[in-house]
Amino acid sequence: MLGRRASTELAGTVPVFAALGDETRLRLVVRLCTGQPLSITQLAAGAGVTRQAITKHLHVLSDAGLIRGAREGREQHWRLEPRRLLEARRCLDLISHQWDEALDRLKAHLEGGN
């Protein structure tokens, strides 16, 4: 059973998981994991979608707190916000830990005959 804090933390990551649930957005995050800010032009290169579509995806990622944009001259450059990915990872670790505990209880029950 989740405690109140864990439940709140999980709820706070829902927008992150929703944003990452789209293949194009996930690919954009992977591209931004290099640590270098990238322009929409750079992000759209080889993506197979229009710059307008990339822009819409970037705004979804930004709304989820995964990336942030900053104007540099005439272009907007986008950078990864790793804090939100770390929060999502903590949630996945929590879920993984709970599954491990459930499997351990099942194993003990089956082996012990309880």
C-alpha cells in the first residue's frame, strides 16, 4: 500500500509519463540528453515530422517540466530538465520495489505452504 507521500509523488509524475508516452516526444528527450541545447531546426532534422509538429511536442514536454526553452537570438533553444526525469525514475523504483516485495511474499507463501 502506498503512503500519502508516495501517492502524491506518483500523481505528480503523471504528466511526465503522459508526455513520454509518445514516441516522437521520447525521441526528442533522448536527443536532448546530450546536454547541449538544441534548436527546433536541429531537433526536426531527420525526425520525419514538420517543424510545427516538433514545436507542439516541445510544448507538451515543457508543460510536463521535462524541458525548457530559451530564446537565443532569433531561435528558441531547448534543454533537458533532468530533475523531472529523476522524479519519474524514483516512482519507477518505488513500483519496482513493491513488485519485488510482492514476489518475495508469493515465493515465501508457495515454499512455506502458508
